[in-house]
Amino acid sequence: MTFNNYIDGRWVASPSGRLFENRNPADHTDLIGRFQASTADDAGDAVAAAARAYASWRLVPAPRRAEILFRAAQVLAARKEDFARDMAREMGKVLEETRGDVQEAIDMTYYMAGEGRRLYGQTVPSELRSKFAMSVRQPIGVCSVITPWNFPMAIPSWKIMPALVCGNTVVFKPATLTPLSAVNFVKVLEEAGVPAGVVNLVTGGADVGTLLSTHAGVSVVSFTGSTAVGRLVNQHAAAAFKKVHLEMGGKNVVMIMDDADLDLAVDGCLWGGFGTTGQRCTAASRVVVHERVYDAFVDAFVRRARALRVGNGLDPAVQMGPLVSDAQLATVVAYVEIGRHEGATLLTGGHRLADGALAGGFFHEPTIFGDVTPAMRIAQEEIFGPVVSLMRCRSLDEAVAIGNGVAYGLSASIYTRDVNTAFTAMRDMYTGIFYVNAPTIGAEVHLPFGGTKATGNGHREAGTAALDVFSEWKSIYVDFSGRLQRAQIDTQQL
């Protein structure tokens, strides 16, 4: 089946005539569909459509915009299982996780629909008589939304829904590895009643992304992906002073203290390290364990990792699916070799899985390295696969120093029964997200999501913080005194 772009309310093919294939990473013979290999001209057409639609969409009252989002959430909920199965087939993660991905899109859509009757500003007392002072949010214009493959419905919802409720229009470029979920998402918005041109979808590669970060008609660029590509997006957008939101990599740490519930910690590290096959920006790829409980933790963690069932994500018995692509699998294989050469101890895994039913997919064993030192590349660089590095510590201070000692600052976690230890770690870890007695994954849509340092550029997704990306503040002063009043000059008159 061939899928088209969605531009100005119509599903249209690229005039280039070029297509790319989307195949199941668990079974290369399973062709999901062919999608438009769009050009910069296609993206330009989408930006022009979004610019035309903005003139009227920005004037639609926010509660009316929100009603469309509410209907979209209802459609997403009604089709959750179908969308989850499509996602498992094209992205590879297990069905339980793809259901969670769609649910997050449902949650975010309902949440942002609620903001249509809020979008709060401020009213404050003026320093002058007979004068009213307030602030309001105003939309910005056309927003380009560039999303990754690992959460192909959740992450678009984090960006598109707040953009729409604020009164902006959108051009959406999904990852080429997961275009079907993007098509499903946009069809929901179309069915919910989003007017023509308000949301546009263009599939394709780097040419589309470059256009969407440089086009003069784009006011906001929201990107989630690798730090290397995010840097290019930022550079492209800087020349025109576009508003840029970047959500990039992570090298997240779980700290396990000597008073931790080890069974709970093992559960958390399995889910954090191998959920989504480690292909999460919040994956728990580093585990720092107090030396007093290191051996006991390692024994249990390795035993449980070896027992994980790897296979096609559509199989309900499977606990870990494939890597999303051959390139991602090659990256994992390369980092395993790096870990070996650096002198880390391979405790389990370390090999591609290609026998029997796994021969047609990009499968890799859950892999754990022990005796890792903080300076090793496998402890510093984002692998984005099922590889976990274990390190020893002698104190909380040492664990925090190791945790903070990377380029990224997205998520961190501590397992402890001591409330003082927990609060100290909360204070001292320089990350955007922190968990106590839980893994480094599991964010909820009503709190800000994002990180520090090389993880992002200061903006946040989710919660009301997302509105700050897609709106600008306007301060308004209404003087009803009937005479000239000069702020900061006439304030002494009582």
C-alpha cells in the first residue's frame, strides 16, 4: 500500500514520484507500506498551506480549538488497539509498550484540550491609579515538528497538541522509520475536524528537515532526536532567530544505595534498561551500585536479564523486541566491542540474535557490562540499545558525582529507604527528571519533560510548560484615567 503526504487538507503524492519502503524490524519480509520520499519543494508547499491557514486558525477561540482536540482524543482512544498493533509492527517494541505509547498520546490530547479553557495569563495591580495591567499568551505562527521513531505517537502529541491549542499551525515531519503511526495520527486530527492547512504531514529525509528548520515562513522549530542532528537544527534556525525547542540525548543513571530494596531495584533496572530495547532517551543505561550490595544486585540482575524473552513485539509472550533498524543494531554491536576493548566485564549478552524465528529481524541480546569505570565510552556515550553498564560506588556523594559526570542531564533515579538520602540526591543531581525507588522512565503528561546540558536547550515538553514553547507573552496595559500617566515617574502621587 502507498501512503501520501497530507498538505492543505488533501492526501497528495510528491511530484518527485519517489517512494521509500517501511518494513517490520522483526521480520524484513513484512512490507508495511511505501511512503513519499518528499522533497524540499513538498515541505515548502506544506509551509505555505500552514501559513495561509494560520490567518484564520489563530482567531478561532481557544475553547473551540480545544473541542477539536477533545474529539481527537476520543478517536485515539477508540482505535488504541489498532494503532498499537500498527506501531508494534513498524517500530518493533512489544505490544504492551505500544499500547502505552498510544495512551500517552490520548492523555496528552485530553490534557491540552483542557488548556483551551485556561491558557492562563496574569492580572496584577498597576502602580498607577485607574490603570489595568495583565498578560496574555499569543500564538506565534507556523511550527515545524520533527519527531523520532521510538515514540511515534506520544512525542508528536507532546508537540502538536500544545501548538494547536495555542493557535499555531503545524508542518509535521516524522521519522522515516515510523511513518505509518504518523499517518494514523494525522488521520485522527482530520476526522476530528482540524481545518485544512492547520496540520500538514510531509514524510521524507534530511532535505525535508533542513527546509523545515530554515524556511522563512516557519516561526517555531520543535525537534526531538540525536544531539548531533539537534545541533544542526539549531544552527539552521539561528540565522533567522527562530524559536527552537530541542529534546535530545540522555545517559541516565540509577543509583542503588546499600539500604535499597534490591528486588525492587532489579525490577526497575530491567524495565529501565531493556524496555523499548533500550531505545529511549530516558533509558537506564548506567547503574551505580553501592559496593556493599554490588555482588548481590549483579547476581539477581544478570539472572533476570538472561531470562528475558526476545522476539516479535506482536507476540504477547515476548518481553523485548528488535532494534528498529540494521543501522541501530550495528551501533549496538560496535559499542559491545568498545566495551570489551575498554576492559569492562561482559556479564551477559553481547551478541546479535539471528537463529530460527529471529533470523529475519534486528535482534540483540540484553547485555550487561560489569566493572565499568565512569570514563569508559560505554559509560559516557548514548548507545540507544539494550546495553547496561554497572559501576561500584562507596557513598552517595560518589554515586552523584558519577551520575552527573556525563554530557547529558535528562533523567536519574535512586533506590533507598532513607528519606534524607533521597532528598539529598534530588537536590544534587542536575537532571530535568528525577525518580525515587523507580527507574529513569515513566514520565506523566501533566509535568514538564526535558533535560539539562546536552539533552536540550532549556525548553520543556508536556505539562503547562509546553505552552511556553508554542506561545509568546504579551503584556497589556489599559489606562482609564483620562490623562497621561508616566510609569516610574508619576508613581509618587498617592
